[in-house]
Amino acid sequence: LTADAARVAQGSQREAAVIAPNVDAAGVATIPVKGPLMLAASWIHDYLGIETATYPSLAAAVKTAAADYRVSSIVLDIHSPGGEIQGLFDFLDVLASTEKPLTARVENLCCSGA
């Protein structure tokens, strides 16, 4: 491995990036769902420069938007080839328990589990 690859590969999993909902003036919170969907982020995606979304980070973003008094509805902005099944049903439970209107918008790619 190169020095950069060794540095990135120090752990097989890394802490997922926080996904912050973007709230517009109309109160619509947009949450990006980009790249493969996974339970935990992997170093290999970082090394290859592949953007990923983890179910826990997406669930946290949905919960944040749902608890925000400024938010009237939530949009999942999807551009994903799908991903792993582990963690998907817990994320679906979060979506089902959200009382605010929820919409999915597809940007070019929405396959498999996406």
C-alpha cells in the first residue's frame, strides 16, 4: 500500500459524515441521499473518492428535520445505486414514524434499495 492508502486503511470503517438537512424559505428540508447506501461507511469508498450515505446518518438527518419547527415537509434527494440491506429496515422505521410529509425526488439514479 502507498502511504496514503495505508493512512486511509487504518480502520475498515469510519465515522459517517453528518448529513445536514437544507431548509429553504418555504420550510422544505432537503436531505441528500447520494452514493451507495450502507450501515457504516468504509475506508475503501474514501480512498476511491466514492460518496456514500449511511443509514444512521440519513436517519439522524430525517429526525433532525422532523424535530425542526421551521420544517413543514421533508424531501429525500436521491442519486444512489442502492446498497446493502443491513440497516435498511431500521431506516424505513424512522421514515414511517415521521409525521411530516415525506417525498422522494430522484436525480438520475435510484436502483435496488434506494
